[in-house]
Amino acid sequence: MNPRNVADRRNVPDELERASFGVKPGLKGYVTMFPIYILRHGQTEWNAEGRYQGHKNSPLTALGRYQAFRQGEILRSKAIAASVWASPIGRARDTALIATAHMKTKTQFDDDLKEITMGAFDGLTKDEIVERYPEFDPYVKGWTAEDYGGENNADVYARARAVLQRLEGPTILVTHGVYSRYLRGIILGLSHEDAMWLPKEQGCIYALENGEEEIWAE
């Protein structure tokens, strides 16, 4: 693979933790025993409106359905044979069904692949958050909604590691934008700060293998 440049700072778990989900340390991150393909769901109505979705759902737009179709075309062109796991939230479920329609593999839905919830902020735009919670600034990079019923970083990382521990071979994971950063950050050996700067585009595939990430967009 042609690796994406990753940041120098690392937050690599110890050897026992790495071994528990089938990876070992590599120069740039983890050397996985098998490839993992991570797909973010297609654009939704709330994406277009700038709303945080979290555990709530919003349907795919026409563009979102096309993005899922394009992901399927990329998978087909690469002749990917893999298990398929997906978040059960509607936007990810629908993306998985569209993107893997050409495959004979049955999709397995896993709650641990759900997006991070922002608690009281789910379904709101940044301006609406400021209006309802004037003491909170959602424009600051790296904020969390833990004090407003949202998940904390430790819990999200625990969910992501639990998913990786259960994988037994090449796997397509259809999930969400922010959550995908936690997953990919673990595999790439990034600190939390660096993981949160990873791209989270729609309509592409993040292919991870041998501690490196390649973005397939065509």
C-alpha cells in the first residue's frame, strides 16, 4: 500500500493489548494480520444541515445513496472478499446494504460500531447548542459532551477495541465519521489528538493494513 503520512506522536497500547486484537507494532502503526476496510455512511439530511447525529438517525440524501453506491463500485473493482460488519443506526445500515449489495456476505450489525453520542447535543447544530447551552462553546477543537450526557473518550475507545478484538479476518466495517477516527487511530498507533485530525470523508474507503492507511476514492 502507499501509506498516508501519519503524525509522529504515538499512543501505542502495550504488547498484551495489541496481541488481543491480532496486531503487532509496526513502523508507522500496527501491522495487522489482515486488512480492514472502513466506510463512513453516505451524506444524510442532517449532515447537509450541519447537525450532530450521534445515536439519533437521519436518512441518506440522494447524494448519500450515490456515495454508498460508489463505495460498492470501489469494493467491486478491488475484488474485495471480506466479512461485513455495520453499525445498526439507519444511515450506516442503509449504506452497508447499498455498498455490499454485490457481495453474498450477510451483514452483521454491531452496537459497538455506533457513532459517539453527544447526549443532549444529538440532533442540534452548533448555533442551536450555543443558544440552548450558552455556557458551552462547541467551536473549540476537541470538546466533549460528557457533562451533557455524551460518551467520554475512554468509553468510545473501549467500544472500538472490543470490535477489533472480535475480528477474525478481512473485514468491511461500515460506521460513522467521528467513531471511525477512534478505530483508525488505534490501528495507526496515533495519539488521541492526532486521531481526531484524520479525514472522515464520505463516499470513499479507508483501507488499513500493515499499520498504514490508504484512501480509495476512485
